[in-house]
Amino acid sequence: MKAILLHKATIVTATKEAVGSVVIAGEKIADVIYADGEDFEERLEDALSRYDATERVNLEGKHLMAGGIDAHVHFREPGLTHKADIQTESRAALAGGVTSVIDMPNTSPATVSGEALKAKRELAEGRSAVNIGFHIGATNSNADEIRDILDGNSECQADSVAGVKVFMGSSTGNMLVDEERTLGRLFSIKERPVLVHCEDEATIKANLNAAIKKYGDDIPFEEHEKIRSRRACIRSSIMALEKAITNGTRMVLCHISTKEEIEMVRAAKSNNPGIVAETSCNYLWFCNEDYRTLGSRVKCNPSVKTPADRDALRQALASGLIDTIGSDHAPHLLSEKEGPYTKAPSGLPSIQQSLPVLITIAEQEDIPLTRIAAVFSENAADLYGLKRGKIRYGYAADIVIFDKDKEFTVRAQDQYSKCGWTPYEGCTLKGKIEKVYVNGHLMDPDNLENTENFGKPLTFNGR
């Protein structure tokens, strides 16, 4: 068998940053050898002696990390493919160093049944440049079917379910879950993480009605932070955290946007260590001051909040309180985003920028890259039971190589998402991505003709 030697890179894991070499054999990491002794070359040659030939890739001065696992993406297929699809958005993920994605269920039709989940997996076969899996969505009426799938009493295999997404409060399509009995059953799920979107619908409606009364049809986008308010987030998150503590739920509090929620999670984890804090780079980078210049381009749900909230989230990233980064990649066409406030949809295309934004923030805030490795891939690998997302023997060879110090300016023409724009346009970021391996194959988003090397369907282990 032929091996690939990724030689003398600075390897970054959640626990270590050190120079070393990684051996890829087939689709797996076959060896990780650190240059921490005089016998480094001897150990390296011994490892390579097991293979017929070796392709050497000199990576001195470059950083190497496990490819990202982004468990919060909206690739819009089926039903919304005029703005995004699995092929285009997986190229954007690849260009951003993300090698595995888990798609959210609010497509059209929504992924709220075993049949819909099976159809979505079939739709992705041979079409995603990165590994891909799917969450199932909860409604007020499908808790029995979710239970049957997880118990193995369905044609839909339990290991095809990554997690169960629950929209608490703010409704998306027909996926609002507000019945107490149903919520109790969902928060009793132990086999998979329960992911919650927390915004209180009644609070948002009252705020929107007040804005319409004040501004009519010409609501300024600066009002988004007041309409999708911090109170709406806090009220809903309190309910979710209480249920997670009561039931011992392995719950992911998605896209945290406020400093209050950070403190609530800190307290809640002392009662239930299984609670997972997720935020996105959007909340680490933008704040409400950006509405003046970006308008609808930075309109997302939950809304980006104040500079103080952004600072609190960055501190939580540094301290380890933030467990995972989900891009919440949610493309819309600019023609859709350019409507008035009440018509312009919420959501930002962002997956291509996640890693460079994290690297840039790490330098700004003096955060070690080991923390970035943890939130970008390693913690998600543990959460979803994946043998990938780590630079470790036997794990899938999903690897990103980047130049930590190389600056670049984000340009619309460089975006791979079908929507063709990004709110990060014009930003100067560090961490230029140079090579990405998916299952041991060097992948180029500009040259994806060999579909045999495309990503694999993800399967998930229960606990």
C-alpha cells in the first residue's frame, strides 16, 4: 500500500501544538510522529517501512489540524435549491476546511420523519464533496416516530440520525414544539443529542408589532436586535436548560448570542455536564453596530447582539465554556435579502469563513489554537460518536492544512456557495487554507470531477 507523509507540520490538537508528521494510509491516519526527540527520523523511517511507497508533502511552517465537523448547516435541499444545494454548499465547506457536515431539518419538505430522512440521505449520495449526515426535526406530533427510529423499530436506521432538532418558541415552518408533554418526551431522549433553538415566540411577536406600529413598512434593520431580543433568547433558554437538568438530557444549546446565556450555561453545566454550548462565528465577529453598514446581510436568528455580548462569547471560547462551533450556514439569494425588513429572510452564508475567523480571533484574543481544534472538530466528534475529527491513529484522514500567518481579504467572487455572497466580504482574515484531505484524498473545490473520492455518508453511534 502507498502512504502519504504530511511532513514536519505544526500539528494542532485539543491538547497539543507541536511539530510532527502524519502518515495517511488509504482513508485512515496510520501514524502520528512528533519531532520531540533525537530519534524522530528513525521513528519516521520505521513507520514508513511498512509501505510500498511514500508520497512526501513538506509542510514546514504550515499548521495541520483535523478537518472541521460542522453540525449546524442548512444546505437547502430538498425544496430550496434555487439558493443552495448539497453540491455547491459542500464545495464551500471544503474550501473552508470543513470535512464533515450535519444538515438541519428545516428543508421543504421538512426532515421530520424516517421516510424524509432516508430520502435526504439518498439525495446526498455521491454529490457531497465532504462527509454528510442529517438531524431529524421534532414537531408536536412526531415524538412516537422518533422514538421508534431510535429503538430500531423503523425502516430508517437509528445510526442515520445525528441528533434531534427542537425549535422551542420561535417557529420555523411547522416545526414549533410548544406542547409540554411532547417536550417532556423529547428531553427524555438519551440515545442522541437534543439540539434546541431558543427564542420566545410571544416576545418576538410583541416586539415586531411594536416596531410595525412605530415604523410601518420601513423598519430599520438596526431594530432586528430589539425584535429578536435578548429577552426572547433568555426566556426560552431558561426553559430548555431547566428541562435538560431535570431529565439529564445531552442537550446542545444552539447559536448562543448573549452574555446572560453564557452565565446560565456555566451554572447549568454544574448540574448536568452533558449540556453543550454552541455558538457560531457570526456572534464572535459581528455585533449590532454592523446593522448600519450591512443591513440584511447580517440579519440572522438569533440576532447578533452588542459588543459586550461578543466579548463575553470570545471569553467563553477562550475559557472552554463554548464546546462547539456550528456555522449556521444559511444561504439566501441577495435578491431575497435586499427586500424590506419583514420580507428579507434571516440567515447568513458563512461556512467558508469559519476557520479563518476562528484563527483570526485566536490571535486577537491570545487564545491557543488548541482551543480552536477542540471547538472546530474534536468536541463534535465525541458528541456525535464519530471516528473522525481528530489527528489520531485509526481515525479518518480528514485534515486541513493552513498558513496561520497568511492574511487575505474575503471577496464575493471567491465564494463557492450558490448564493455568491458573504457578510465577511472585505474583512481581512488570517489562516489561509492551503490543502484539505477528505478520507485520505486531497480535494480541490475547483476540481471535483472524481466523484469516487467524494465524502461519505455519516453514521452516528448512540451512547
